[in-house]
Amino acid sequence: MLKKYGYIIVCFAIFVVIGMATFFTQRDVADDQMQMQSFELYYFNASTNTLEREVRLFSVSVEELNSIDHATSRIEHILNELIVPSMNPNHAIILPSEVRMLYFTLIDDTDVSVTFSREYWDMQPYRELLVRSAIVLSLTSIESVESVSIFVEGQPIISSTGSYIGQISRADIRLNPQITRDEIETEQHFVNFYYVNNHINGLSVSERVVNIASDRTKEEQILEILLEGAHDNERNWGRLFIAPNARVLDVSTDDNTIYIDFSTEFDTAPEQGEVAQMLPIYAIVNTLTGINELGIDEVQFLIEAQIPTESEGYINLGQSFTRNERLVPMFGDD
């Protein structure tokens, strides 16, 4: 009887040992098949006005690591994390809540194309630069990703000079996370901005003190301020009757002529008559030709890099425009 129980106990002990050996062997194999991966996320620190990095770790199986979908899953993970609040109370989500990431595509395993909703265009230039930098720096922390292309509902984004931006590499980022906006030199200038007056029968003049940054041309920034002021209800600088979705694609000068290239949405309210269409044109012309140091005598409008060959409503945009002070009432018709 004792021999029988002794046999049972020995068998049970052997079973337990084999089971434990199998368990630990499988666990070791599983551990060997998992690797730790890291990626970077960039958030905005309002107190320092800079981008700051957070390094995140996650485990991934060797099988997944070697799969063709590994980079795609990491890209998706990073883009999703960028719109999730950080555990660091000083780090804010860089992307405005109204701007939506619509989809992304991995091209040739090295370039990520990210498409956003049209609200992307509503960001102020410095905010857009921060968003662009954070996305590129975050995604290129993936070893296989060399560049990022950003689109807005199928259209490539444009630079501060109006040119199209293509693939952006990590080395292309102009904004170092340690460089603040204050380190860009600015100068104050008195500028006469022209807007359509309240009676829509002439132009009104608004003298403003504006800060002009050293990293962009003066004429480009003044044009940008003019257009922004027309759509800013809080400042109420004046009106231009130009379609708010019209974009400036490029600004360049040649001798005494400045060329302003607008998108096809450019429209100066022809339905309101000849005067209402003419005034916004001369508001731009008088503003830019009134800055003596620019030396601009003529303004030539372009549509998608082409001189218009047909008249737009009541006015021929194919011609070059010179200053017209007669449109400003002597006693200010506001």
C-alpha cells in the first residue's frame, strides 16, 4: 500500500516539474519574442512657448516587428497619441481641436502623407509652423520614416512665401524645439492700410503699427496683415470684399513691380457692382505702393501663377495696377 502511494507521489512530482519547466520555457520564449520600441511625441509648452519632446515605450512582438504593417501601425499610433492629452500638465496638444486628421498614407515605406481637414488653413502662421514641426519630428522618430508630406483635403500646404511644400525631412524643420518666437528679430513699422469704406464708394485709410519679422519679406507680411485685418471682426479694421477662402500662393517682386499670386477662389464681389469690385483691388495696390522703402510702383495680380486673360466681372485683372489716391475721399467718407 505504501509503495502504491509512493509511486503516485513520485508521478505527481514529476508532472509538476515538467509542467513548471514547460511554463517557464514558454514564458522565456515569449519574452524573447517581444522587444521594446520607442517613439517621440512633441507637445507645446505654453510657459516656454516651445515644442517639447516626450519619449514613449511600448512592447512589440518580433513577428509584428518584421511584418510589412509594422510601420503603418506605429504611424497610426503616433498620430492618435498626438491628439490625446499628455500626463505632463505643462504639455498641451499642439493640434487645434477643430482641425481633424482625415487619413494618412505610407509611400515607398519612407514618406508619410498626412491629410487634414480644411480648418488647417485657419491656423495662424506661427501655430501652423508648430503643428507642422511637431508632426514631422514625431513621425520621423520612426527609423524607417524619412519625410512627411502634409495635405489639406488633397491640396499640399504652402510655405510663408506662398510656394508649395513637398516632403519635409527632420533636417528641414526650421523651428528647433528650443528656439522661441522671441528669438526672431522684429521691427515696428507704421503702415497705412487701405480698406473699403462703410459706404462702399471709396477707400478709408487706417494707420497701424505692425511688427515685421526678419525671417520673411516685408511685403508678404504686410499683405498678410491687410487680408487678416479684413476678416478680423474684433479688430474691425475694415472690409475688402475678398473671398475669405482665397489664398495667397506667392508674392514676388521684379524691379518696381510686385506680383501677387492668388488661388482660384480669389473674387472681389462682382455682384455688388463695378465700384465694389474695383475698391478691394486698389486697397491692396495703395497699401503696398504706399511703403516707400519697398519701391513698388505697380501691382500685377496672378491666378494660379497665370496672368488672367479674361476680365473678372467689371475689372481686367490682366493689367498691372498703379496707385490711385482719388479713391480716398478728402474728408474721410466712413
